[in-house]
Amino acid sequence: MLDSIKKIFRKEKKPVTPQVINIETAPLAEDQLRSVTRETVFINPPQFLVGCGQSVGRQRDHNEDTLFWFNATFANGVNDIPFGLFIVADGMGGHQHGEVASSAASRALGEHIFRKLYSAVLGASQEMPAESIQEIMESGIKAAQNAVITKAPGGGTTITAALILGEQVTIGHVGDSRLYYIYPDGRMETMTKDHSLVKRLLDLGQITEEEAKNHPNKNVLYRALGQAEPFRPDIQTTPIPKPGYILICSDGLWGSVNDEDIFRIITAEPNPSLACLNLVEAANQAGGPDNITAIVIRMN
């Protein structure tokens, strides 16, 4: 792949035929350009800032987590339309299977979303997708499921994704990675439900919160990509917590750092990249028993 990319930048330049310059349509000189743009350019702050952090942890010898993020803004002078896709996947099934599963799932979901939405968002396509945003997210996760079964048989992965389009966030979720909202009023809410045995026992009242922390089956999932049994992912669309934060993370973070400390670390650091660095450091200081992945999105 790297060789193919290099070839793009090594194409021979064709000789350029000198053009006759019309003084009325000639480009402005640099000093003239500054004079004009100083009066006409309006600077809008970005609608959201993104940071990410990842660590193998202190007790693992390889990384089975995968993260993906992409963001863009379409601005036409009237409206700024943010568009972003953010994914965290936590692989399982051993060294090769886990890595391949999380990577294959993230790639498949990303490719599906872009193929369905990107041209429509930019206005390059005259036809809007026939499916709703929720249906596109669901079919994308099903494509990720098929990719895991094909490319990592015997492996599995969680997947948690946030698709930002305009003023809405569409969340797709399978497994026990998490997505949190931090609202302007200081509330932090877990927007996803862990598809784990311990969470189900907790919901049924059969164990306590304290027992759940050290339960021998706390890493057992009843729903994950790679399973042969059919399932439906959790899909929801909500307004953007604006201003506020979105956090997507693997259990290597939330399983080592409690919600109060996660909230404190994120809200204390306005730079999302540094916030992620601090989150990863906190998880490692707590023992780092698992791979750690975090994406922080600060909504302005």
C-alpha cells in the first residue's frame, strides 16, 4: 500500500505551456490579497475538536484494540455541517484473531458509512440514500460482522461507533466498549449498555455493584461481532451534547478508572488530545490490566 501511495506523488510533470496573462483577470499579488481578505474573511471556530489515545497496557504484550476517526465540515457561508465518524473496537480470541477482528470490523463499518453517506453529504451525488441514518448504521455493523466472520474466524470484537451529522449523533453498539456524554450542566451519562454477563446479572439484581467489579465472569460477553447467532446492534440517534463532550472507550479504560475520575480528567483539560493522554495514564497507573483506547470529542 505504501508503494502505491508513493507512486501518486512521483508522477512526472507534463511541460506547461506559458499562458498569456490578461491584466484584468490576473491573480492578485500577495500584498493585494492580504488587503482584500483582511476585510472579507470570517473565522468560525471548529464545531468539534477530537483527540485519541491508546496503550497496550502494563499486563498485555500486544494490542487488540482498534480506533478509527474521521471528521470534516461542509461550509457554504450560510451553514456549517459537521460530519464525523468515530469507532472503537476491542478484539478478542487471541493474538492474531483479536487484532484482525477489531481491524476488519472498523474498516468494514467505515467503508460502508462513507460509501452510503459521504457523496450525499458533500452534494456530489444527486440521490440521497434510501435508508435512514439508523438503517445505514445497522447495515454497516452487519457488514462489520460479516468481515469478522470472513477474516478472523474464531475471533470476535466489540464495536462502538458515533456518527455525527449536523446536530445529531447516531450511535451503533455491540459488546462492552462504551460511549459517554458529558453535558453542559455537568452530568455524565453512559449512552451504551454493556452486553456482558455481569451487566445482565446486575440488571436482574442478582449481584451488587461491588460484586460486579471483581466477578470472575466480568469479561464474558453475550453479544459481540463474530458470533454465529443472529443479533441486532443497539442503534440510537440523539442531539449532540453541545457544548459538552463525547467519550468512546474500551473496557481497558472504564474498567480501571471510575466514572468520577473520567469526568474530572476530561473536564479539567480543554485539549482533547491531552485529555486522552491523561486518561490512558490514569488507567496504566491503576495497573493497566488491558489494552486502553479512548476518543474524546469536545463539542463547541
